[in-house]
Amino acid sequence: MGKRGRVTLQTIAREVGLSKYAVSRSLAGKSGVSEETREHIRETARRLGYIKPISKIAVSDIAVVFHDHDAVNSELYMQIQNGVQAEAHRLGLNLRMHWTHSPGQLGDLARACAGLLLVGPHDREAIAAATATGIPIVRFGWVDPLEDADHVSGTDHEAGQAVMQYLLDLGHRSIAYVYGVPGYRGRRERFYGAREIAERYPNVALYAMQFEEQDGFADAYQALKEKGIFPTAFFCAHDGLALTVVSELLGQGYRIPDDISVVGFGDFSPARQISPPLTTVRMEGQECGTVGLQLLVERMERPRQQGMPARRIYVASRIIERRSTGPCKDAAHVNDSDAQLGQVGG
């Protein structure tokens, strides 16, 4: 059997019995054909292995939509945006940036483009509205277990493991995980990772501190001390929490890192501006943006055929060591019996 020639829009048009113009508009998510016909065209394109040349990707083809009500991750989103834009410039592509959480708006945006980068905690209704258009979508943000979605993310669970091992290697055995407000999945994953490492050691105590973040740390820390728990290290789920912890500890007369070590998460700009500078985990947001756009372009050139699996791409974070951490010098309050896993606060 001879080698099949390159599949073009005209090839698909002949297969489905429509004009090349109708096929082009349909694959771009534009109006002019029924949903039944649109799905038939998409299925035919997938079956034939249609490859859309990158040089044919138009200005309106790629949209990047950020969730507009997620202030916690605003600096990370800026990093992702920088990575997407730098890669788009390298490839000679133009992008349209949008900020919304509205399912209706997201569905309209998806219908007006041929590829979508979706950033942030968009709810299921919004994701469903975009997915229903059938265009390639790459998501930054959490997905459900085994969800059929292309996804790019950092390594929260591994980062939790790495920070815990880092603190153990410094000699710390009584460690508090500063959770802050419960509910953020990334914070849970970091704690789960830290807990996995702690459970391997019979003389390690790990405590989860949950509280409302406005002036909540001081009360939660006092509650720990009243129970006779004196952590020598704090692993904070976010750099913003770490700044609060450092400020409170310094205000209470502790020396950092001589008395207590503090680790943050994110490596956002304040981590380098406080004194002492913060040891933290760098989330490689710009690299996430770069590889996310690369995956989307690949999906646009080579649409997923029926039965093809979704992809998960993880960009490894890394510990950035600065002056807020040091060897444990006071192990007097460490319980050397069994490992302890506690939770303080509501």
C-alpha cells in the first residue's frame, strides 16, 4: 500500500462532500454549519490525521483565558503569561488574552478560536462550555482524577516531599506545615507530600496549622505552644503566609534561622525582599507557559484522534535556598518516640 499523501482541508472537504471554506470555518469553531455537521467534520479530520500547518494559524486562532477572581496566584499567572507570550513570539504567533470566570463568555471565546489555553480554577460549567466546542484545550490548574484533559502543572506533591526531606537533613524533627485557609488543592498536595516523608521517620512530628489568614497565625502558634509543641521549622504553603510567619516570629523575639527556620512556596518577588531572604520553592511558571503553548500548537497541528489519551506535563519545581533556613540547634522539645501527625486550628 503506497504512502498516503498529506491531508489538507481540501482532502477533508472531498471526504465530507462540503466546500473547503465550510470545512475551514467549522474546524475554527465558527458559525455556518450545524453541530451535527461540525462533529462529522471534526471526526473526519481526526480519522484522516489532518495536520494544520503552523504557518496557517491565524491571529484569532489562539486565546489565553485567565480566571479573574484568583488573587492568590496572580504572580504565577503573570509568569505563565510571560512564558506563553515568549514562545508565541518565537513561533511567530499572535495571541488574544482574556480574563473571565463566566461560562457564557468562555464558551463564546472558545467558539471564536481554534485553540485555547485555560488558566486557573475555572468551574466545571465553564470548562464544559469550552470543551463542548471541540477545539483543542490545554489547562493550567487542577483537573479531576483521570479527567480527559490536556494539562500542564507544577509538582506540588513532590515539592512537599522535597521540602520535608530538606528540613530533616538540616536536623529538624518538629515541623509545622502552615496551611492557612483550607480548601486550596495545591496546599493539600504539598502537605500530603510532606506527610509521606514524615511518616518514614519514627522521631518526626509534623503539625498542620489551619486558620483564617487575617491575623490567624499568631493565635494558631500560641495554641501549639500551649500544648507543649515548639516547632523548630515552619513550612509555609505560600510565600505570602511565610512573610506573615517571619514577621510574627521576629516580633516575638525569635531569631531566623538561629532559633527557627522558615520555608515558603512560590518564589514570588517578596521572598527576595524581606530580611532574611526567604528559602522557598520556585514554581517554574514561565516554563509552564512555554510548554503549554507548545502542547496546544501540537494539538492544533495534529488533532487527537478517537481513543488517544490526554497528556499530563509536569514542570519540576526546585528549592531556592536563602538565609531563612539553617541547621536545627535546639531539639529539646522534639518527641523522639513515634512519628506524630497533628492538626491545629479549624
